[in-house]
Amino acid sequence: MTTVLKAEDLRKQFGELTAVDNVSIEIDDGNITSIIGPNGAGKTTFYNLLTGVLQPTTGSIWLRSGVEDDLADVTDAEPHQVAQAGLSRSYQITNIFEGLTVRENVRVARISHEGTRLDFRSRATGDESVEADVEELLDLTGLTHIADTPCDTLSHGEKRTVEIALALAIEPNVFLMDEPTAGMNPTEVAEIVSLIRELDADLDTTFVVTEHNMDVVTDISDRIVVLAEGAILADGTPEDVLTDERVTEAYLGSDSA
Ligand SMILES: Nc1ncnc2c1ncn2[C@@H]1O[C@H](COP(=O)(O)OP(=O)(O)O)[C@@H](O)[C@H]1O
Ligand SMILES: [Mg+2]
């Protein structure tokens, strides 16, 4: 296994509050890692640090830089630089252009990615390869049947899936999902779970997921990392972590998973 993402002694202070407290973690490829913890544990702040949305108070962040196993220091990188370096994140629907169809949204995401790249493909074949990539992304995410549907008429679950397609358009090495099943009905939850599993099997992308729904966590995780008050409380296989007394206590002590 290869480390694709590494945080070292990562800390984020908001005034007196330590939202992320000296977190050191290595994420290996070929794994689905879930990050869980009570509300306010620091999960979203951790993602904001990793993606360059927030600057850490101290600590460093490293991303696998390419074919080599070398890690590049992205601690000071801007969000667009982090994305270019191969780290993608699904935001809660905010990236979608409501007035465009599903296919048009995927095309825009794909073209803006192509625009940031060096000339890997010749200009002459550029348009065709974009269209082929768009169709592949639609197919991968199961969106082909609604490709011509305007996004403002989609269900919440469908929009979340479009968002996944947009995040995949940059061909990320690592994909951070923040609560992918939030606000979904049980049918949509089941669909998104099987989609994540399929994408994990089909792509080289490494998935990191924060999630409330413990059935989902148990179902998809190879590894579970528990955050509590900004620090790592437990880290291991689902069997080990979910039977850990400190973990059950952390959850019983709060009103929410
Ligand atoms: N921009 C901010 N300014 C001040 N405090 C913040 C900010 N963002 C998050 N926090 C605080 O940091 C803690 C962690 O929040 P968050 O990362 O959103 O947790 P989670 O995603 O696990 O629910 C909470 O106490 C929250 O109120
Ligand atoms: Mg959060």
C-alpha cells in the first residue's frame, strides 16, 4: 500500500477553541476510510484544512504527487492548487449550476479541469476527448439516464450524485466526502452506498468519508478513524473501533453521532 495523503501534527485553533488537536494520520490507497465523531468533533474543519480552505495553526499536510511514491507538501497551497494536486471534495451541492442539465454540469467541470492541465492531449482531439470523458463520468456515476435533465428539477439524492460526478471530473487521487448521505431517504442512502462501493472498485481514487449513519459506516469502511474534541480517539478496523469502550462512551456522551 502507498500513502496518498498524510497529516502531521495538524492543529487548528479558533481563539480558545482547539477544533483540530494535533492530528497525525496517513491514508493509504485502496482503502475506504471513514472519519466519524460527535457533532463538533472537528471533522469538517479537518477537511477544510486538508483542502486549503483553512490554514492550519501548526502542522503539515502532504499529498502523493504523481507516479512516484513521493509526497508533496501542500500545507500552504490554495484550494485550487490542492485540487490540481489530486485532492477532490464533494461540497453539499453548492458546485452545481441549477439552470444547466446534468451533462452540461459534468462538461463544465471537465473542461475547467482540462483548462488547468498542461497539454497532455493535442488540441485537435481535445473536444472529442472531453465528450468521451463526460459520457464516461455519467456512466460511472449512473447518471446517463438523466443526463439531459435540468438540475433544478432533480431530487436531493440525484443532486448529491451529480456532485460526486463533478468532484470526479478532476480525476482525483483522493476524494473527501463530507456526509454523503445527509438528508437522504433510505432508498437514496442504499443507492449512494452502492455507488461509493462501485467507484472504489472501478477507480484508482482513494475515498475518505465522514458519515453520521452508522449502518453506512459499518457497511463501507475498511478503516474507521474516530475524532473527539478535535483529536483522534480511535483508529482501526470497524470490528475493533466499534467495540472500543472509549468510542461508545464518546457517542453516549453526545446527542448525535
Ligand atoms: N470558522 C470557525 N470559527 C470558529 N469556530 C469554528 C469554526 N468552524 C468550526 N468551529 C468550531 O470548531 C468545532 C469543530 O467544528 P466542525 O469541524 O464543524 O465539527 P464537525 O464537522 O465534526 O461537526 C466546533 O466547536 C465548531 O463550533
Ligand atoms: Mg461537519
